[in-house]
Amino acid sequence: MGKKGFILCVCQGTCPSFTKMDIFAVLSDVRREKIFDYVCLHPQLCVGDGEEFLKVLLSGGETDKLYIAACDPQMQSKMFRDAFEAVSFDKANHIPLDIRNKTTEEAVAAIKELAANNP
Ligand code: SF4
């Protein structure tokens, strides 16, 4: 069975939208819950090397669903479309979440809810 992956993208860690949360605490809590098969942090998925990261990550075909907590879901769809198309990753299996302006607890709760609603 394919794996469920989770990426937290944080606008280089300098954007005011991410100052309320402890990004490593968010990742640690999510790991502890074992909601996903793997989790990772990326500083800026929407630039060239971020697109490259997505292509490398998904090119083996082992990831069934990719949950991305970052900015606006519609923006995510547009920004990651080329990378998904390049490796034939079905965009329907990209599950986006807007994680901005949340505290650590709010972010973890939102991620859990996202996963529960999109098994
Ligand atoms: S994908 Fe969204 S959250 Fe990530 S760096 Fe780009 S704008 Fe920021």
C-alpha cells in the first residue's frame, strides 16, 4: 500500500504567519501520533529547488497521498501543479492545508482534522 507523506512548509521560517507556532513541536507532535508514514519540513516549496524536492520525493511512486501544510490551498494547487504533472502524481492526492497564523496547538489540531477527513 502507498505511503502517506506530510510536508510542513514555513516560508523560510521568517514570515510573520509562522511566528505563533513552534514548527519543530508541530512536527514532533504529528510524528508521535503516527498519522503519516513520514513527515518533513521544507523552508520554501514554491521555488525551483522546492519543485525539485517534490519531484524527487514523488518520482518513485511510493507516496499515495501527500498532505502539505503551508499557505492557501488554491495557491498550493497552482504552485505545485507542474511538479506533480512532471512525475504523474495525481493532484487529487495532494491534500492541502492552510496552516498560517496558528499556534502550535491549533496547527496540530488542524493537521489531525485534515488527516481524519481525508484518510
Ligand atoms: S509554498 Fe506557501 S508556505 Fe511554502 S514558502 Fe511558498 S508561499 Fe510560503
